[in-house]
Amino acid sequence: MNTLYNYKGFVNSDLSLIKTFLDTAISKLNPYIIDEDKLFDIKVILNELVINGAMHGNCEDLNKKVYLDLILNEDFLKIIVKDEGRGVEFDTSLYDCTKKHCNGRGLVIVEALTDKLILNNNEVIAIKYL
């Protein structure tokens, strides 16, 4: 399968830098992904995963980074987000939105918007079919 677009980058765990970082990564996807709904889903997925990496994985430690790889081919986009934290084990089926303090909402959203979600310690892989 031919790779149409490949992006590799990182951002320090400074929440004020994430929007610009993601805008740069996403801007190059625009010519390849015509479906606005899918592009919106991708933006939400990226936002949730990178912010989760910065906040929960790296505990907003400005010296730690969140790494992003985007691999686009004709059929799907593979999103890989890795932080420098200790990793996460989370079963989205156990998420309870009725609790006042609930963790995992971002991963539940990402799982709903992706076709495949893999949690591998401090790395998350999301596959979105186009």
C-alpha cells in the first residue's frame, strides 16, 4: 500500500502549544481527506490523544514530550501517540459517566470515533478507515 502522507513530530507537554502543533499536522491532511465528517473525527481523535498524553501521561511536565506519528494511505489513517509516562490500562466498557469524577472520557470518545483502538502501555494506536 502506498503511503500518501507521513508525519512525525513531538510537542512538549505544554497545553498552550498543542493546538498549533496539531494544526500543523492536520493542515497537510486536508488535500487527502475530502470527507469533512471524517476530518472532524480525526481532529477530535488527535486532540483527545495528545492532550491525554500531556496531561495524564506526562503529568504536564514541560520537560516531557508527546510524540505523534500519522501514516496515511488510500484506505486508512494510522495515528500513533506516545508519551513519556508510565502507561495506561483502561477498559472503556467500565467507563461510568454518572460519576462526578470520571477518568477515561477521552478514550471512550476516541474509541467511538475510530475503527480500531490499541492501548499499549504509554502508546496509543488509533486506526480510522477512510
